Amino acid sequence: STEAVVSTQSTGDPLFIVNGISLDELHKAIDNGYLKPEELVRARAGQKQLFPTGIPECGTDAMRFSLCSFLTMARDMNLDVLRIEGYRKFCNKLWNATKFAKMQLGDQYTPLNKSLIGERPEGIHFSVIDKWILHRASVAITETRTGFAEYQFNAATTAIYNFWLYELCDVYLEASKRVFYKGTDAEQKAARHTLYTCLDVGLRLIHPFMPYISEELWQRLPRLGEETAPSLVVAAYPECSSGLWRDEPLDATMELVKNIVHTARSTKDTYLESKAKPEVFLMSKEPIRDFLPAMEDLIGCSSLSLNAPQIPIGTAVGTVGNRCEVHVLVKGLVDPEKEISRLQQKRATTMEQCSAAKEKIDKHSEKTPDHVIKSDNEKLRSLHAEVKTIDAAIVNFQKLSL
């Protein structure tokens, strides 16, 4: 069909994506094709709509990673240029993460372990964040190797992408800055080892998909004690059969921590400007005390307290189910009347959810699976706890408006 012709002629040669091309050159690329004059006009219009300034240079690594991430059991593939451009920016993330790591490791750093992730160096006291990221590295290794074994290359690329971007860069690097700038020698020693291990593993994992940037960055890292390979092409691929760093309970707690951080940042952004650093108070019975220093940095607050004897008047409240209350001090920075109105609307919505959950529970029968009953009851308890927290926040703001 004409639509298919326009689509296939929009980007043309894949090298246009690798090397980049201007809109004028894109037009010229289809001038000598097999399109009829009226189809040529539509094709040009389609190119202009999709790529008003042409196609930016994305590079070979981004193209390779994209093609592998697109591979599924389906017969058709949508070559999304914006997604490929996103992977080019992901390459910048790899570069900047390695640059930051090199600054923290220093020129004299020597890896403590002799092999990859299969051992635990003696005399090193790892923080909970160190242990968590090493657990996630272990998970990434397993998922990537499984993806290769099952020819699910999209699963392999997803595991690697998530580890690098959402776990190493977004969480661990941000949480470890405090250690590198203000931590003790012992804390810095553990963080350096952890950071080096994650970089080395991450670059080896991604090498089959992004060979050029991974090779360039790996050559800048110091070598492991038993490493003799001159290049990533012939270096050992990560494996983690021992499960040494696996810690599922820690991973579950970290998921809660990330949800608390997200709630605190969302609550803070709702009331305050982005650069504000308010005091934050957490009320929770969960084992999160060891995570407080990292959470303070990830939230971006001036101080973070857990289970304080008294919460000051003038806090905005967010909840993470019934597992944690997040109080952000906004006194003097917001209009109490507007916040009361907003909270009352939120309460009404939550009460509707409670009614719907209760109605669902009332329809349970003897044939309802136990896990469904348990899940529905837990959801209702969580909603009731949220209503209670909202009511407390309304009272808090009413006191503030007096």
C-alpha cells in the first residue's frame, strides 16, 4: 500500500540513523526511487512530520542495542528512531557513570577481588546499599545469561538496561556520593570495591550489544588480579552460579525504600519548588533504619527522621500503603486552605476505593482462592490506613490555618 511505501521510505538506509542525516538529504534519498509523483509528495510530507530537523547521529552501538531489544517472537519490527536516539543518550549515561567512577577510584586503585562477582573480600564491611547493588548485579547476570540461552535477546537487553540506568546510575551512584565525599575510610573502601565490581560486570554484560563504547570504557579500568584478556572480545562473560550476593529479603526492603523515596519526592514536588530541602519525617515499623543516610540523599531533604516522638504541625503527608507514612514539613510555604481542599478530594476518592474493595470482598465465596482473599483484605486495610493518614493531615492543616 501507499502507507507502507511512505513508511519504508521515511528513514531509508539504516546508516542514516547510525551517521545522522539532514531533512534535505532525506528528501534526496527518495527522489530517485520508485514512487509515483503523488506518492513522493506524501513521502516527503511524512519525512518532514517525523523528522523535521532530520535524523540525529545515533551511532552503531545504539543501533545494535535497539535491534536486539526489538527482537521478539513477532515477525514484524517497528524501527523506532526516537527509541534508538534514547539508547544513544543511554550511551552517554555509561560514559558519565564510568567517568564518575574513575574520579572516585583514583589512579592508584587496585581491585580487591581476583575474579568477577564470585567472592567476598575479607575485611570489607559493606553497607546495605553496597549489598543491594551487588545483589542486583547478580540478578542482571542471571537474567542476561537466561536471555541468551533462550534466544530472548530483548529480555537480555532489558535486564542490562535496567541494571545500568535504574539501579546503578539512578540509585547507587546517587546514594554513594555521600560516602565518597564524607564517608569514613572503611566506607569508601567498600564503596570503591562495589562500584568497580558493578562497572566491570556491567561493561562485560553489555559488550555483545554495545561493543565499541564498552571496549573503550573497559580499557580505562584497572584489571582484576587474574585477568589476562587484552580485550572484552575475549574476556570472560560474567556468571554468578554461587549466589553469594543474592539477598531477596534485602531486595524486598529496598523496593519499599525506593517507594518511600518516590512518595517523599512526589509530595515535596507537589508543595515546594524543586530546589527546596525540607525536613522529612517517616513513621514505619519496617526495618529501614540502615537505609536512612541513602534515603536522605535520594529524597533531597535537609534532615530525615524515623519514628520521631512527635511530628511537627505543618507537614504534608504521603503514604506507602500501610507500611510507611511520609511527612514533609511545608509550614510557611503553602496555603493551608488549598491543601485542606485537596486532601478532602483525595479522601473522597480513597473512600470510593474502600467501598469498591469492600464490595469485592463481600462477593467472595468458598471457591475464591485464598491468595485472592488475602490480597483483597490487605488492599482494604491499606486503604483504611491511608484514609486515617489523610484525616490526620487535614487536622494538621486546620491547626496551621488558625
